[in-house]
Amino acid sequence: MFRVILFFFLGMYARASFAQSTELGDIRGFVYSAENGDRIALANIFVAEKSLIAQTDVDGFFALPNLPQGEYSVFCFKAGYDTLFQKVMVKPGANAKRDFFLTQIQSIEAVEISVRGKSKDAQVSVQNVNAKVLAKLPAIGAEPDLVQYLQVLPGVVFSGDQGGQLYIRGGSPVMNRVMIDGMTIYNPFHSIGLFSVFDPDMMDNADVYTAGFGAEYGGRVSAVIDVKTRDGDRNRLRTKVGVTTFTSKILLEGPIKKFKAGQSNSSFAVSYRNSYLRQSSQLFYQYANPDKLPYNFGDLFIKFSANSANGGYSKLYGFYFSDIVSFPNTTTYKWGSYGVGGKFLVVPEQAKTKVDGYFLYSNYKIEQIEKDNRPRSSDIGGFNLGMNFGYNFRRDAFKWGVEINGFQTNFQIYNSNNRKISQLESTTEINGFVNYKVARKKFIADMGLRTQYYASLGNGTLEPRLQLRYMPLPGWGLKLAVGSYSQNLLSAISDRDVVNLFYGFLSGPDNLPENFNGKPVTHRLQKARHVVIGTDYRLSKHLTLNVESFIKLFDQITNINRDKLFDDDEFNADKPARLKQDFVIETGDAYGGDISLKYANKGWYIWSVYSLTYVNRFDGIQTYQPIFDRRHNANIVVSYEFDKKNPTDVSFRWNFGSGFPFTQTQGFYEKYNFKDGLATDYTSSNGNLGILYSDINQGRLPYYHRLDFSISRKWRMSQGRTFNAIFSIVNVYNRANIFYFDRIRNIRVDQLPFLPSLGCNYQF
């Protein structure tokens, strides 16, 4: 099978190398916004004489190769923009470069023409998010945020408002790769789950792949969240300042060299956001017990961008995110994350291949400080270095790339039995991929192959990927995705707790058990396979239905050994291996389906989703459901915008979910640590309170539901200035949703209560 796949891609490469005859030429170029120079993706390029059409990629680049010598009429159009026309002369063996600068308009006729062009992507289990869509959701904390939108996507479960994490179609958070401009974000959410680390004012778009993602992405076995930021304003200096009852922020952006069509330009952007909820809760939320809202965080993002006249670019950027959570008289959590990166794009004049590359580094460190003087910390830092190459045929495209990753983990924690688990390890990965895209009138296929070599473990994988889309009728699509995936990173959260603010990372260990379920363990990687089948149908011009079913088979998962009782040393040589090992191997599966309905027309935006998911794990002894096995999950979003002069938006979101699994308490006992050895007098001294747990996750928490609301109004002033006011409410009808149960004090702790907020921002 491997040879068949290899020969297929070698054949595609040969076609890319030799298809260009010296008697033929190309038309290539970029499509930009005439107002600000932004690159426009999914614009349509049409050659009238040949009835050929091409689409721009994420960089605004298009190519129409292998055209006979002659003059051609070339049209460029996209929904919401004016249509442009140019005469282009093609010469043998040469590239005819033509750029288009589109002007945004409100003409209905232009929109009707443009919607005939359709995306040439298979679009299986992927959601595309932009800043305009974020504004349709209730602006929790008086500011829209990506984390709020992620929670309403099909198959996505969010575990809580405080310290919550995202679980995507049966995968744990460590199985999701989250990136900002290619840099890995190890913890993308702040400790209070209302906010992510991504500034919505700097976000251009985000692609969320919930299953079956393509060969360009690797190193994770469940999902990918790929966030891309926009460049700073290329025309004039802009400033935005804002303040809410939760946060304050400032955004400064502007040109270094102003934008002029056909010339080089450059810009910068600096964004800073600061939370003071710990202080403001003492003033505004006394009724909610401010000691339960001790969350402060800060976000800083900086970006420099330079665009050349021939379409290439270079970008430098960096970030710093931090959190501190201090619960009085109990626990303090501190974490910080930083990263720096650079990207470039080169399109040589007479070469047939587009080249882009990157160098990225990011780091994440978290500490948990408690009264027991047992340090808990996790530190992970790593780099990514890679290059991608692309070649366009008339209708198809061929892309390949190479990448080197390296990261180091430094970790120590104590499990529920107070046994220390630690690791200091460096890891290197060498990766490559090839992808061939076939686009026909009713059929689109992305065929990919990825190879991952984990040098520190001496293990490698070959991972085929496939996404298909067939459109038998206008407005109706059938889709399929399959793929194989691997990763070498695991987390150290406890499966006994629904919410855990300490989220540490470990590299794949080499001290795994030699056997699992009666079979030898042949590798140290975590592996999974995905299958997704679905259909989407445009019921009307404004109403779209999407249905998908999926299965994820987790062939091998590495987990912290929650049953470890003894140190693995010579003093415990006679103890069972299961009670000494730091890590255990598990298998599992996740399967289910979801249905979503979207309506958008005349200011109305309605989005409804229902997901049914089953998640199972087998640890070699028992089958159990992990803490994120929420069977039923539903979201309804309703937004209405009116008054075009001063836009006013009213939004509601209602979320309903079945209860999470949890491990029940069977009883308590007096627990001694025998720190004085045989001299410990257990007859006169007092031990600690020990807990007898029932079988793992046999209970279910109560059902969850919550209604959020926001209303915003924007006042447009002269010279491009705007003032925006936002009022929002979390948990409108004050539902008491359980957060966790304090076993020691026998007290139920609930999630966020009725929580209003007010904010405003001014842009000039």
C-alpha cells in the first residue's frame, strides 16, 4: 500500500515538473482590496476564451497555467466587490503577471454574479470563522471572543466557565493543535472561560477542523484550530481604546510605508488587553461572592508586516499571555505563555512554484502553589521550522512541504495518591507532507500523505489523508473524510475532576508498559484514525442545513497512572507494575453526529446545533467514560441587527447539555503518610482525611443550561471615528449549574451566576 501511495504522488510531481510545455504560458497574480491592500481569498478569475476559472488562495494568489500563446480576456470577481476586466497577452514559456485591486461595493448585481464561484475546498468537518461572525454572538464580558464561538460549533463541548477546556468530538484538549499565525498555543484560554488569548480586533479568520483534517497539519490526533491575524492598517494611524467591567484594552496600528496600488508597503499593530476582574468583582459582584472570581490576565500581541510589489511578503510577530488565579487560603495558579515568529512568501517571476516558509518559537509555563508544599509545575517550549511549495494546474493543485519541530518539557506533579511524577525531556520531530487537489465541476478531492518521524522515540508514521466532496445537484453536497494521525504530547490533568486549572504537558515517555491487553507495545506514540461522512443542503438562498456523522478510533493513548501507589525503585520490586508505573496505555473511541441549521438574511442571523456524542476509554482493566463525555449538547444563537447608520445588534445564546460523568465518593478514612516510618504513632496522632472512590466516572452531574444576552450600538462619527457601547448578561435566568463538588467540605460549588457587564470602546 505504501508503494502505491508513493508512486501516485511521484507521478503527480512528475506531472507538475513536465506539464509546462515551452509552447505554453501562464497567467498569474494576486487579488487585493483597493481600499487597504488586504489580500482577498476565494476571488474568482475567469478566462473568457477558454471558459477557465481559478480561485485565489489564502494569500490572494491565483494561477492559470498552460495557456497557448495569444491574447485573453480575464475577469476578476467576488461577492461584494466590483468586477474587473483586463486584456492579457500570454507568451510561450513565460508568466504573464496581472494583479487585480477590487473595490468593495453594495451592488446587488455584483453579489449575484459573484456567488456563482464556489470554493474549491472539500470543506469536511471544518468551520470558517471571521471577526464579523464573532460579533453575532452575545459579547460576554462586553466584548466578543473566539472562545464563545467555538462553544457553539458542532461536536464541541466546553467543560466550565472557570478553568474550562474545549473537547472536540471526543478528543481531550491536548489532542487539539491550536495555532496563531502558525505558532503553537499550548493553553489558548484564560482561567475564566469567558475569554481566549486571541484579540478579536486582530483576528482575520480562523479555521476549526473538528475531525478528518488534511496532510498540512500534524502532531495531534483529534482537531486543529488555525487562527490567522490581520496586518496593521496600511493607510493611516488608528487607535482603539476600550474599557469594560472585566477588562481594558488598547490597539494601535498604522502604516510604516503607506499602501499604493502596485507598490511595496508595510505596517505595524500592537494590541494589549488587561483583566482586573479580581478587583472589579469586589465592587460590582459582591452578591456572587467575589472570592470565587479571583481571575486576572493580560494579553500582548505585536506584528510587523511588509508586502513587496511582486506579491511576496514578510511578517514578524510575537505575543505574551499571562494569568494569575488566587483562591483565598487555598490555591494559587500562575501561568504565562510567549512566542515569536516570522513568515515569508516568495513568488519568483519565471518559476512555476510558490514558496512560503516560517520560523516559530513558543513557550508555556504553569505553576500551582498550595499549602502542602508539594510543587506542581509544567514548562514546555518548542520551535517550528519549515517550508511549503505549491504548484497550480488549470483546475488542480499540488503542494508539498517539510518541517522540523523541537520542544522540551519539564514537568512535576503529585497524583491523587500523593506519588510524585516528573519528567525532563527534549524531543525532535522531522515531518513532511504532499497533497494533490482535484477540482472538477461536481467533484472535489484532497488526497494527502504525511510522514512524521519522532527522533527521540525512534518511531515514525505514514499518515494518509483524504477529503472528498461530490455535488450531485446545485446546493447539495455529499462529503467524506478519512485519515490517520499521531502525536507525541500528553497532558497531566486528573480524570477524576471535571475542571482542573492546572494543565500541564509531558513529552511522550519511553517508560511505557511493555504489554497492553495481552499484546506487546511496539511504539510509544499516541495514534488515531478518523472517518467522517456528511451532507449539506442549501434549503433556500438564506437557509443551509448541515449533517455529519463521525467516528474516531484512538488506537493508543498515553495517560497518567492514577493508580500509582509506590515509587518505582528497588524497595518496591515486589509490588505489581500497575501500582508503580508513571504512565499507562489506553485505547478508546468517540462516535456520534450533529445537525446544524444556519439562517442569515436582512439583519437576522440564526444558528442552531445539536450534537450527540459517545466517548469511551479502556485502560486495560475497565472501560469508562472520560470526564468530557457529554452525550447531548445543543446551542441556539439568535442575532438581529438594525439601524444601518448606527448599527445596533441584539444577540441571544442558549446552551443545553447533559451532565458530565464524575467519580462518586464511597466513604472516608483516616490517612497516614508515615513520614516518621515505624516511629509513627497512629494510635495518638491524627491523620488526614482520605477518600474512598467508587469506580471511575460511574455517576453523572445534573444537566446544564444557560442563556446569555448582549446588546451593542455603534455610533459613526466624522473622519472614520466610531464609539461602541455594549451591555451583556451571563446566565440571564441565574441557573445554578454545578461547577464541582468539594468532597472534603461536602459543599456544592456552582458556576457563574447572573453576571451583567457594561463596556465601551472608541476608535479614532
